[in-house]
Amino acid sequence: MKVAVVDSGVDTGHTMLDGRVVDYTDLTGTGKKDCAGHGTGVAALIAGRDLAAQGIPLTGVAPAARLVIVKQQNADRDENGGERLPNAIRKAADAGAQVINVSIAAAPSSALEQAVRYAQDHDAVVVAAAGNATKDDGNDGPAYPASYPGVISVASLGEDGHRIESSGLQSRVDVGAPGKDLTIPWPGGGYNPQAEGTSFAAAYVSGVVALVRASHPALHQDQVVRRVLSTADGNVGDGTGRGMVNPTQAVTAIVPGEDTPGAATAQPALHPAKLAAPSHPDAHTTDVAIGVAAGAVGLAALAALCGIVVPMGKRRGWRPGRVVLGDREEDEEPIVTGTEGGTIGAHH
């Protein structure tokens, strides 16, 4: 199972990512490293090695997945990132990725929309961050590619399943995932114990999608999207979509109609692209010992292929079950004005 991370690159030497990366493409000309730190955290949440044997309570959601890294920008904000993003998504699809994580907010463009369709036509599930609320003039519009149909758009939710303040409200939202006080690895061997944002929530969902694809290899990408959305825990207010993603139900539920492949719905769509950096990134002050201590309290992406455990999501006692779908799809969540706070956004 290949999962692509279109981001700021990764630190392949970090303990959690050692041996996980099978393909690395740099579109920036800045080398195969992660100067922003963002991509390293996203990649590890998706498919980081299980470090339990080393006494570190961290693992990616789908630790058996193989990572395809496409470095498409070298900083939190990149004025040329919007131009690179369509090519980055195509590169990920051409590398055979079955899941493509895009924790980036960019403005809509025909090239970006076509790249998303290209990936979907190559049977890749595209997962993207719905965007964080901004602290500037508040004029940021919906985040793309999250707002394109067929893309799983992910919001940040807290332990009670409700939207956290930094999760934006201007994008369409499909599902939510843990997005606050997460412990993520940082370049140079360290850890950031207080990562927050829709970027990391999207990574969590990409890991769940990888588990679904591994468990149901015959499903087409749009069927996988339908399964993940239909098994979520239910809307709990603006900006939560269909609620907290439910890994156990997503993998084990009986979903009617999966014997009939569908097709992604097409819909017509400034070039800068911006990463959703952690709220207070600290690249080198948090060592392994601190990361372990903080991880025991703040880890939100602790799921294994055999025995998924989700430390957030209202402690519902998730069990395998059957999904009963209605005669029509739920209405898409309306786009509403967001609140201030956070770091991600598409600047026009």
C-alpha cells in the first residue's frame, strides 16, 4: 500500500520514518530534506514506524504503508507552491499511490482541478486539509484541493468530537479527525508535543483510508471515500461534516452497494500554497524524552493495523457494524464565515 505525502518533504533519517519511504521526488530544487518540519509530522502520523519496542508510545495510523514523498514547497508559505501543486499530485498518482495526502491550502485553478481528477482516474483517494482559521484580515476563501468534489476534506476535532477553534469554516467538510495537542516527530530526531491543525487531522484520515484500502483491495477510490464518510460518527455542529472518522467502522462495517463501482462527481473548480504548520513549532528544543512524556498524554494518532485504538472521539466503544444508507446522499455542508486563529489558508 503506497501513500503519497505532497508536502514540504520529510526527514528520512528520523526514527519513525526510517525505512518507510520508497519514493522521494523534490520539485523545489532545494534537496531531499524538510526545512519546514511540516511534512515529517504529516508522514509519520500516516505511516510512521511503531516505536513501542523502543519505549516510545508512538506509531503511525497505518505503519505497514509505504510512503511516496513529493516535496512541493520548502516553507510554510510558498508563492510558487500553487503552480507546483498540480504537478505534485500527478507525480504522486504516477508513482502508484493509492492514497494522496495534501495538507496544503491553495486557491482553485483549472490545473489543480484537473490534477485531482487525474489522480482519481488513477484510482487514488485524495485526502486534504479543510484549512485552519486565519489571524489576518479574514478574507481567505475555501481551501483547495479540499473543496473539490470527491476529495475527502478534513476538519480538526477535539476529544469531545466537536470542532476546535482553529479549524476553519470556509471550506466544505466531509469528516473530522483529532487535530489538537498531537505529538509529531520533527526533523533532527526531535518531537513537537503540541501540534495542531487540519493538516494533521488530514494525515490521520489518510492513515484510516490506507487501512480501508488494505482491508478492501477490490474497492474503487470513490467507494473507499463513500465508506469512510458513511461510517463517521455523525455531525456535531458547523465545520464537522459527518463527524469524527471512525477507523473500526471504516474497516469492518458492511456497506450496501459496494459491489457497484461509482464515479467521482465532477464540478468546475492565486497560486500561492500554504502549509498548515504546528501552532508553536519548535524544531530542536523537544528531545526524545520529552516527546515520550508528552506523547503518552497528547498522542492522537495511535492506531495499528491489528487492533485500532483511537484515544480521541468521545470514547464511544466503537464496534463492527452495518451501515444503513438512506435513499439520498446527505447535503454538503454549507460554507460559512470562519473565526480567527490558526495558520492555514488560501491567500488570494
